Amino acid sequence: MAEQDAPPALVADVLTVVSELVSNARRHAGGITGFQVTVRADQVIVKVSDRSALLPHLRPPSAHTPGGFGWRVVKTLAPNTFVRSHPSGKTIIATLPTRKPTAAAYLDPGVVVGAAARAAPGGLSAGRNTGR
């Protein structure tokens, strides 16, 4: 990833996903049977294989039981993560986008928000930018 000049936040996210998947494979699935990281221009793909056929699942948060956040963290950082079952266990495939869309990518270009809304006539509410 260093050769790709990856942003530090992406590197941190990939390391977190790798750490969670490897830790869970060791703790809950009999150890790691395969590991691969593929870096592409638009995504980083992390594959971790283990011996267990049991699928990961979200555990409800509990103040009395430590842990239980790993799968939630993985699914948050790599929402398109999926599991491929095979005769010798499973492979978890986590895909992290290399470019996160900005909030502006989701907004109608005609909507004013944030600082622009505060400066717009009418004050703090967001509204349609009429060019006035």
C-alpha cells in the first residue's frame, strides 16, 4: 500500500480489518489456513481463510461480556464483506474502497449546507441555492 501512496486513514482501516479477521480466525475458528491482501486502484481486498464452517455473526452489545465488536468493526469499515464456505472451512472476503465518497457526492448540487447555509439568506437552515 505504501507503493500506492495510500492515505493513512485507509492503511489504518485495512490494518484494523486484518487484525480483526486474523484474531477471530485464531480465537474462534481453529487458526488461519490462508491470507491474502490485494491492492487495486479502487479497492483493497483482504481474504482470511480458516478451518471452521461456523459463520461470523453480530453479537448484541453487553456491558457484562467483553469483546464482541470485531465483526461489527469489519462490516463498518468494509460493508461489502462476505463469507465463502468451502469443504475445509470458510474464507472471509473484505473489500475496502480506496476512495471514500465525500458527503458532497451524495448531495444535490443545488442544496446549500454547513457554512454556506449559515451565510445564506435565512440563516442556519439548509435550502435550495438560488444564486441570490
